[in-house]
Amino acid sequence: MGLRLRLPQKTSPRSPSYLLLCLLALSFFSFTALLFYKVDDFITQTKTLAGHNLEPTPWHIFPRKSFSEASRRSQAYRILQCSYFSCPYKPVLEPKSLLSDSVSGRRTQQPKCPDVFRWIQRDLEPWGETGVTKEHVEKAKESAAFRVVILSGKLYVDLFYACVQSRMMFTVWGILQLLNKYPGMVPDVDMMFDCMDKPIINRTEPQSFPAPLFRYCTNEAHLDIPFPDWSFWGWSETNLRPWDEEFGDIKQGSKRSSWGSKQPRAYWKGNPDVVSPIRMELMKCNHSRLWGAQIMRQNWAEEAKGGFEQSKLSNQCNHRYKIYAEGYAWSVSLKYIMSCGSMTLIISPEFEDFFSRGLLPKENYWPVSTTDLCRSIKFAVDWGNANPSDAEAIGKRGQGYMESISMNRVYDYMFHLIIEYSKLQKFKPEKPYSAKEVCEGSLLCFAEQKERDLLERSRAVPSLDRPCKLPDEDRSILQRLIQQKKKTTEDVRNMEMTRTERSS
Ligand SMILES: *[C@@H]1O[C@H](CO)[C@@H](O)[C@H](O)[C@H]1NC(C)=O
Ligand SMILES: *[C@@H]1O[C@H](CO)[C@@H](O)[C@H](O)[C@H]1NC(C)=O
């Protein structure tokens, strides 16, 4: 009897510890299942600056970006890490008093901003009386791909739609660098951005209140507010480096041949397949003797295979005349074309970006007409070859103009535009519920190697110089410039007509 072992109670199916074990196992499994489910949910829901889970803008469809990552889990891990664990905690900076001279260490000299900055006030005029209300911003949201909110120097971005290629990443990077450059000086602001090419806020359509929408270009018929485009920080897909670097190289390349040894013809190289009637038209002018023009087709897929050797911009300054033709809307190519110091033949553009509005015909470019395009190009070439020193001077001033739009001035443009816009805000900006903080770490975390390389090269450091001084508002100066531009362009048209009549 003494040998009889007392059976432990574990045989009892009703034992509470057994139940507990079952319960634990069950909850473990369901937790894991939930986790997997959640991870899945997470990857399909978290929107990112790289374009994860974002649909193309409905008002301009383009192919969705595909992500190469091997497994969903590694993708989820990356999204999780980049979105939530990449911004270090930083104490909130008290905004310093704007533009105060007391900012420690900052030099006090303050250059005057170029005249083209006068457009900032004009662009914001539609909200001059009403101010920008929450309702205005909500209306702009209907046409926006993303929203940028700056609060005490921190950047929050709310993503609605994808942007083509890496536009969004580079645009947001540019704003982050502005915060780097002028720490504590950028005011709280709430801005809606679209990143597709064409402006859409119709100026003449009767509207009780127009939507303040930022994008890369605009024109007289629209109220979209132009903002420097992504390419100033680099354009990974076409191998373009940050603007300062690219400009320096092109200028260097332009010195390799003197004016006299440059080919006395007009040159264009680009992609005609971008739904651009004017570029298609331009293809017909490809005849050196007949039209004095050489038109070359750029095949980006081929160029990419060849490491972009053939498309190096610094090797494309061997002609006395270079043609600018718009693409689907404005084209980022303008600044590189003008940097060559050749006389730029601008085919009458429909759209303008923030800096092109400061160009003046016969001063820093030559206006070419869209009607009878080839003949108009030929006229410009003949005029230049008959007046070589004038043509050279126009080319040099064009290059000088681009030099004046240095990265410092690009940041200053953004700075003043944001300040003037924020003055109009009738409400205190707040972080939208769905917006996420974006910092350098979180943005770089999503960048591919090539993008990261460009982004890091275009990093801005805190400026010792103050931003340039915005000219006082003076409508008449701008009005005069616009009139002068119109008149000179008409004069050139008349010169052309006179010659055509004489020769026919
Ligand atoms: C703007 O709206 C007006 C009036 O509805 C219309 O006639 C005009 O074509 C529109 N402009 C553009 C550029 O869409
Ligand atoms: C233009 O003409 C040149 C020389 O004849 C040729 O090499 C080039 O491919 C032509 N360009 C186009 C776009 O057809």
C-alpha cells in the first residue's frame, strides 16, 4: 500500500492548469494569426513617400510603381522601420523671431532677391482679401497628391496619391532641406501639393473661393502656385544631379569651345514621345541646310543602358543656338539648356515655372513662334549668324540668369513663398490625423541606392547668410516687365514677317 503511487492530479481533464495551457496555446496561435493578418493589413495600408499603397492621381493616370522587394514580410519590415522608427526624438525648437538680426552667428548682409521673386505676391493675390481659410485648403485637397504641414520646424506629410517616378520623395526632401538651411525661421504652414504636370485651377471659371494648390508650373489662365520642382535636388530616373553640380559642369563644358568654333546651328535633343504637339512639329525641322537645325531623339531606355554617357549635358554645348520645346507641360530641361551660354531659342511656351517668368526676350533668350515653327527657327539662326556678338551676348546673359538662380536662391524662393502664404492663413495649422512626421532618416530609409546618393549630395547645411530680401510689392514693375516681354516678342514676329514677305 505504501508502494502505491499517488497519481498526480494531472490526469484529470478538468484540471485548471491544463485549461490554462490550452488557453495560452490558443491565444498564442490566434495572436500569431492576428499578427500575420495585421502585417498583411499593414503592408497593404501604410502609404509611403516611395509610393507604397498609393494610387496614381485620378486626374492624371500613370503606371503604378512596382516594388522589387522579395518577400512581403521584408517589405512590411521596411515600411514599419522607415515609417515609425527612423525619426529621432528632437526637442521642439522655439521659432526664432523671423529674420531677426540677432540670430546668432548669422551674417547681417542681405542681398536683394532677383526680380522674379516679385511673382510671389502676384501668385498669392487671389487670396489677398479673403485670406486662406480651412475651407480653401480642404478644397485644394480635392486636387492634391499630398499635404505638407510644418509645425515648429517639424515636417508632417499626409499622402493621398502617388506621384510619377521619385517626384514626391525629392520634393519633400527639398522642403526638409529648407528647414535645415533656415532652422527656426520657417513658419507653421499647411500646404496642398499636386505633382503632375499641368495646372488645373482655372482662373476665369467663376468660383466663390479658389483653391490654393502648389505645383511645379502655372500660366496666365490658371491660379496654381508654382513651387521649385524636384529636379533641383536631382532626377534619379534621368541621371540628373543636384542643380548646383549640374550647372557648374555645364558651364565648364560650355567653355570648351569659343563662340566662333561652335556650330552655327540650332540644336535640340530630347524625348518627343511625351504627348507634346510642339515636339512632334519640331521633328520636321531636322535639316541643317534648310532650317539650320539639328533635332535629335533621346531614348532614355537606351541611354540608361549605356550609363547615360551620350546624354551628358556638359557635352551638349557645342552649338551656338539651343532650342527649348515644352513637353507635356513645362519642361525641367529649360534650366540646363540655358546654362550652356548658347543663345536659347524658346518656342513660345504655354506654361511657366517659378523662374522662367523672369526671362526677357532678346535680353537672355530668343523667342520662337509656334506657327511656322521651322521658318521661325531658321530666322533666329540667320539673325544670330548675321549678328554674332549680339547672339553671343544673349547666350551669356541667359547663362548668367541661370547662375543667379542658384540653390541659395531656390531655397530663398521657397522660404519667401511659404512666409507670404503663411501670412494669409486664417487658422492655426495642425497635424492632420493621418499625417506622419518625415525627417531625413525616414525619407532616406525609403530611397533606393541611386536616389539616396543624389539626396545626400543635395543636403543643405544651416545657412550663415540671411535669405535674400524680398522686394517691396510693386505691381507696376511686374506689369511693365510683362508688357515689355509682349512687345519685344511681337517685334521679333514682325521682323520675321517682313523677311518672309520680302523673300516670297
Ligand atoms: C476656364 O473656364 C472657362 C469658363 O468656364 C472656360 O471657358 C475656359 O476654357 C477654362 N480654361 C481652361 C484653361 O480650362
Ligand atoms: C536628324 O538628322 C540627323 C542627320 O541627318 C539624324 O542623324 C537624326 O537621327 C535625325 N533626327 C531625327 C529625330 O530624326
